[in-house]
Amino acid sequence: MLRLLSITLLLSSSLSANSANEKLEEFLTDKFEENTRIESISVKVQESIPLKELKGWNGYIVEVEAHLKDKPEQLVKQRMIWFSNGVVVTKELTDLESGQSLVEKIKPKFQNKFYKSENLIYGNKSSRHKVVLFSDPLCPFCKGFIPGAIKDMKKDPKKFAIYYYHLPLERIHPASVHIVKMATAAEMQGVKDVTLKMYDIKVNPRETNVKKILEAFNKAVGTNLTEKDINTPAVLKHVNDDFDVANELMVSGTPTVYIDGKLDEKKKGYKTVK
């Protein structure tokens, strides 16, 4: 992590609408270069998003690439969010009424390249609406939302194309890391409705014994997977690809929902789309 800047900094000059990105890039580059550990640095604004909660302010998704002097061969990459109104730039903004950090509301757009056929679980590419789900099968909030939402949407495949991306929260649900590999392996074997069935798995989220997790998965999903089945190059690639998409979109919590490329904060958008 590049923890090199203070929380709030004054820009040396006002940021006009036409040059805001370039000015912010230049400002952050100068500040990062003050760190003596950095050999070289590249700062690029990937996206600028107006804040609904604060007129005149934008959230900036910034990608930083750096080489450190003690490890010049290693490229450090990080995406971060900054806020600015053209006069002040800050790393944090919090809504006083809700107490929610506005960082949570700034997400990159879901680009077309992320709609992968291997992640399409129901509907088809020509469906009128594309719904994207990032989920951990052992997340309590996911258990209370994902299965019901999928069952509702799968009733109308012409209306909804459902894309599902595994995002196990390893720190709090280590068992999920193994379950998503099992789910991927089962899907590759042609097992139907794996995504729905895996939310019925009865296992301690903190379990790390793969044999116990595998037994619980096979029982819930109706499969006969082995440890060998869940560690093939194809399975690992699919799981890692899901991680890569989540990282690029800066998705870190579950469930996270996108509808037609836009973040659905309330997660109920599928009920109201025409």
C-alpha cells in the first residue's frame, strides 16, 4: 500500500473542468515523488465521478504504478480514490447523516470486457438487462439476498442475463476459498444450479479442513468431487479471473450488484427495471 499522503491537502491551483484530471495527476505525482523510497512513479486518473451528495465535488479513481529503490524490478500497482472540488483534495469524505464513507459509492464502470460467458449463469447475452453479482457463499448478507434474487430473475431469461463472480472473503470465511473452487469444478462438469445449491452448504465459515468442506459441498450440491478435481489449472484460472475483475472494479465487499454496468447500491434495482 502506498500510504504516502496525508488525509487532506490543498491544491496549488484551482482545477478547471477541462484540466481537472491532468492537474490532479500532476499534483499527486509531485507529492508521491517526495517519498525517498520511490524510484519512479506513474499516476493516472482512470475515471471521474460527480458526487450526488456534494455539489461541485468529484470522486477520482486513480491508478498508481511505482518502482521502489530497494526493489527496482518489482512494479507496485494500486488503485485509490481521491475527492476534489477544484480547490481541495482529500482521501476521505463521510456523509454526516448516514455515517457512510463516500469512498464506498465510487466504483469504476462495469466495462463490456468483464461480461464473460463463463460467468453467465442464467439468461443469455441478448437479454434486455445484464445483472452482475459478486458474492461469498458463506456471507450472511449474501445468503439472505443472492438466492432469492437469482430465483426471481431466472424466471425471465429474456429480461435478465445473470453474471456471477466468486468473491470469497478469506479473512472472515476461509472455507469460502475452497467452496468457490468446488463450485467452479462442478459447473465445469455440467452440474446444474450449482450457484444456488452452494448457499445451502452446512459448514463452519472458519473451517480450513478441505475434506470436511468437500464433504459438506458434495452433500449440498449432489456431486462427488475430489481434491484433485478442484485444483485443476482450469478451475484455478477461473477463480483467479474472478478475483482480477473484482480488483479492477475495486469491489471488496459482498454482495455487490451491478445492473447494466452501474453499481446498484440498494441491490433492489432488478425489481424496478422495465
